[in-house]
Amino acid sequence: MSMKLRVAVAQLSAGPDPQENLRVAQQAIRAAAGLADLVVLPEATFACFGTDLAAIAEPLDGPWATAIRKTAAEAGITAIVGTFEPSADGRVYNTLIATGGGVEAAYRKIHLYDAFGAKESETVAPGESLELIEVNGVTIGLATCFDLRFPEQFKDLARRGAQLIAVPASWGAGPNKEDQWDLLIRARAVDSTSWLVACDQSYVAPRGAHPLGVGRSAIVDPTGLAVHKLGATDGLLVAELDIEAVGAVRRRVPVL
């Protein structure tokens, strides 16, 4: 019998209020319960970019992350959710928490969005280490948004055993940004010969200079084919993935 993993992608748009975002995130996690083993929510689910993150960031044992942890445990599902935690230098970490189903881990975004006129590093401190988790026997690597432009991170995760890589994002809209998103999520799946689950914030009218998401969340197979996709608006995508396809592709195309 082949190894399968049921995955849900919860595309949503976060605002500046962590409590309202918590309500929406909990609703998404509960909606995926029973349908999937793993649910992926966007980067910055805790609060949207443009908010005073240093003023509202919470430690990983704070009330927001604790509530996510409790919701995932009660739902019987592993959830990957984007939050912000304080760093020692007064900035914050752009952190993914992975929790529920016997999993407890955190990934701090390594590659910061100092591009297209933005300077994420002014308010966000970089992480330093890769992170992998295991869900139902499947090894899953974690990456965030701008990490997509750094193929070696995805190759390194695959070399460390990742069969699937989850990529929450808040992919700011702009000229050709939608096409770049589509290209990069497919390219990183090809580079790593892994399943890639990319969850972006949905598109809404701009709150600041640019919209904070383009939507277009997708599940990409190890050959780079986007086999499941969402549009621009909020939605829940659920799919069952054949994890043994990873080994088959890697035998045919041994790029690692």
C-alpha cells in the first residue's frame, strides 16, 4: 500500500488585530479537521505586515500560540501557522509554528524580504536554522515566502529527508508578482524533487502601498506540476498526496 498524506491549504487574509486573526485561524483549522492530517495557513496569520509587530509580538508560549496549539490538539490535526515572536534586539522573528498531532516545532524565516523597495530586516531578525517535522511518517520541511528565491534551502531540506515542503507566504502583489509566485513554487518543487504546499494570503484591496497577498495557493508535485490550485480569494483546498511519488521521481531524476 502506498504512503498517503492528506493535506489542507487554508488561504485567508489577516488583518492588524491578532484576536480577530486568531478566530479566523481557529475556524480554518477546525474546518480541516477530519479532512486532512496537515493544514497549512499563511505567513503572518498572527497580524498583517504594516502593523507595529514589535508592539504586539508574543513568545511561543504566549496566549496566541497557546490557543493555536490547543485548537490543533482538539481538532486532531497538525497545523502550520505564521506568527511573530520578539527577538532579543528589539525586532521580531517571522516564525512558523507547527503544532498538533504530536508535533511541536518552530521555524524562524531565514531570508528576509529586503527587495522591491521593502526592508523586512529593519523590523524582523533572521532565523539561522532549517526545521523539519514528521506527520504520519512523512518528513516535512518548513520555509517562508521570500525563502522561495533561494533554491539551496529547498535542496538542503530534501537532502535532510524532506518529502514535502510547506511554504506559508504573504506574497505582496505588484508587476509580474503573480507570475513569479507561480514560477517559483513550481521551480522549488523541481529543485528539491519534493511535494510543495504553498499557502499565500488571499488578495484583498490594498491596506498600504501594496496588497499583502495574491492568493494562488497551490500544491505542486515533485515534477513541478501544480496539481491543485486556488484562486485569489479565501478558500480551503484539500488533497491526498502520494508520498511514494517522491522516491520514484528522485530515482528517475537524481539531482540531489
